[in-house]
Amino acid sequence: MTVQHLVDRMRSGPPDVEVSEYVSRARRAQREFDAYSQSEVDRVVTAVGWAIYEPTRARALAELAVRSTGMGIVSDKFDKNRRKTLGTLSDLHGVVSVGEIHRDDAAGIVEYAKPMGVVAAICPSTNAAAAPANISMHILKGRNAVVLSPSPRALSTCRELVGYVRAELGAIGAPADLVQVLDPVTKARSDELIVAADFAVVTGSEANVRAAYRSGTPVSGVGKGNPQIIVCADADIVAAVEKIVKSKTFDNGISCSSESVLHIQESVYGAVTVALSDAGGQLLEGSEVERLRDLMWLDGKLNRDVVGKTAHQLLSAARIEPRPGVGFIMVELSDCDELDPFSGEKMAPILAMHSYGGLDEVLGRIGNILDYQGAGHSCGIHTVSTEAAERVAATVRVARVIVNQPHVVGNSGAFDNGLACTLSVGGGTWAGNSTCDNIDYRHFINRTKLVRTIPAIVPDEEILFSRYLRSAAQVVSGGEFAPIREVQRHGR
């Protein structure tokens, strides 16, 4: 029987299946998977990758995602379905995640990888196929099972994807229930799934992340996006604009890693603005800004109906005449507009723009904007100055600073940078998250350390205390350090 014939037979359970049954089936599958060798695990991960990478399926999933969610561009989703899968499989290729994963003979420690068990994965509608496929590969690399809980608008796409995945698993003799989709999906059922699972990863709204952290289940969550991008006077303007436009217009700016606010140095502000306009940007004037703002935000919240729409659709809906060939919208903000909604996440092909004089000024403004929205996530800089880039990284409260790259590609791992390829990026405690990392397979394994004795390393009291005691003008009782009789390494 061909994989295509298996697709219809290997779907997840009937709509009336209780959440507990999904978890029970996942546990049975995971117990079998736990005994797999590294090569067998890697075959399972590759099967999941092929389920979405195969061109016909990648295209069908992209078309279904746009049709069902009303967001994004088919060709871009097709590209993301394949590019992110290829990058993830490349990251995971040859990586040891079964048995011994690290040995440090000098420290007397050997480390072993163990599965977490059943992982609940809450996935957004913005990447209806790519996100669940990507996170499933990382989860399975650690010999776990996954139950996916997509956004309701993305359910049909995720259901189709999981059908492909389960067919591939069945074709290689692996348990199909290693990957399931919660169907139907509701907020209550998703919350129940998180509580029942051994671990959860939540990619989506800030409210969903915070609710998951209150569940009592260990959780990795991701931060709210609002990338701030600095364009310095010394930047290659042509290259910078090309990268910014390519990134901002990708999938209609729907990604949380899409450039949100440009901070352009005063001396090149005019040149950059002209270059952006020539590349398809439409700069709004006067009351046009108000009309677009009224469309984008309702009662202070982003209007979900505008997310992932084209610039032409947004302008028309806001009663603004679109210029021919418009690809994105530009909104200029003044120095006092740091709390304007346009300074926050837009999830649409809209760039807010500020000018700045020096680096101190722009770093202060970025800090204020991130206090408003997006702290922890990421920012970018276009410059030839290593010093400027490193100062941004040392100062701004974000987990990633992307240098001279299209932000939407580089931030979540690219072929030409060293970040892990993923669609879930943590924002640390700045964003209320448990990690600053790009979330990958390492976040889905438990580790056991085998600890042997080594020659004792006796702490030297003089080295540890003498400088402090001299600087504090203090003395110890009796004028001498008390002897340490029984010492183990870092003994307690």
C-alpha cells in the first residue's frame, strides 16, 4: 500500500475522542518509541520532515493554510514549509539524542539523554503547517510523543499535515500515535491537554503562554514579537533596504520575527525612505495614518481580521488609495510616539519609522518601546561597525540581535547563521518565558548525569576571600582563615 493510500487511514481519532484518550494513546506510542536506537529515531524524524517537504504536499498545505486562515501568501508558505524543514533536518542530522550525549572525564561526569514523555504543542495560525511540523521534529528527536493543539483557524491545515505524518510513520512501521492533533480544538480542551501532558511548548499569544505557565505542567513559552531594527549611517543602504523589504513583505509580514519598527540615523533617513519607496513602500500622510490606525486596532487590541493581509487590502479597507505596485506601508512616527500602537507588533506589511541622532538616543527609545511591547524577543542592526552591533547586544533586553540580515529569516535560524532552525523563539524572563533560546530538540530531553569521584580540588581561601577582606577593611576571627578539614570538590 502506498503512502498516499495510507493518508486517509492514518488520521487522528474521531472528533468525540476525549483529551485523556489522546494522551493515553500518545503514552503507549512513546513507550514503544523509547526503545528505539538513534538511527531508528532519526528515521522517524526524517519521515515527519518528508511529510511536509515533499513538494506536492508542501504546496497543498500552503494553499490550505491561506484558504482556511485568510492570512499570508501561498508561495511564501510553500517556501517556509520546505526551507524550515530542510534547515531543521540539517540541524538534527548526526546529532546524538539517545543514550550517552556528553562525557567530561576531567569532571568525572557522563550525561545521558532521556525522553520527557508526552508533549503538548500549542501552535499558532500564522504558520499553520510549518510550525507543527517543525516542533514535532524537535520533540520526536528526543523520543517523545506529541499532541498538537493548533489555533481553530489552523485546524484543517494541521489535520491534513498530521494525516501525511501518520501515513509516513505507518509506512516505516513506527507508531502513528507519536503524532496526533487535538480535534476538535477549543481553548478548554487545549488547557486540559497541557495539564495532562508531561511537558508543553506554547507558541502563540501572550495570554496563552501565561495561562500555560499557570497550569502546573512544565512549559516552554515564546515571547511576543516586535523587532526593532536600527539602520546606521554607515550601513550599505542598498543591501539593507533589499533585506528589509524582502523580509517585511514575506508572507505579508505575518511572522513575529518580521521587522516592525525601523530606527534610521538622521543623516541617511531621507535616502533610506526614498529607497524604501522605490522598493514598493507607500508612505502615509496626514489623516491617512489615523484611518489606518482605526482599522488596525479596535478597543486598543490588534484587529485579527487585518493580520496577514496585503498592503493593497489594508489601504483599501482604510479608505486610502493604494499606489500601483504597493508592497508595504510606511508610517512615520515622531520622538514622542513610543507608545503609539504602530510602535507595537502589527503582523502585517507595515513598517513604523523613527529617525535618530546617536546610538544613545536610539537605544533609549528602543528600551521604551520594548517596555511597551516585545521585550525579550529580538532586534536587528544594519551597520559595518562591530562596536555598534556589540553595544546593542550588550544593552538591549532581547535574546537575539541580528546583524545585516533579513530579520524574518535570520531570527529563527538560517543557512548562513548559527541559530537553531525553529519557529518557536524564547524571550527569557523579559517576556515571561523560561528560556532565551531558539527552542529545539535540547528543550525536549531530560538528562541523567553519572558522577564519579575525581582528585579533590580544594578551594583556596586566600584567592576567594582576601581581596574582599582587604577592600572591606575586615578581618576574620583570630586573624586567620579557619582550616577546612574534609573537602570534596565544591563540598557542602
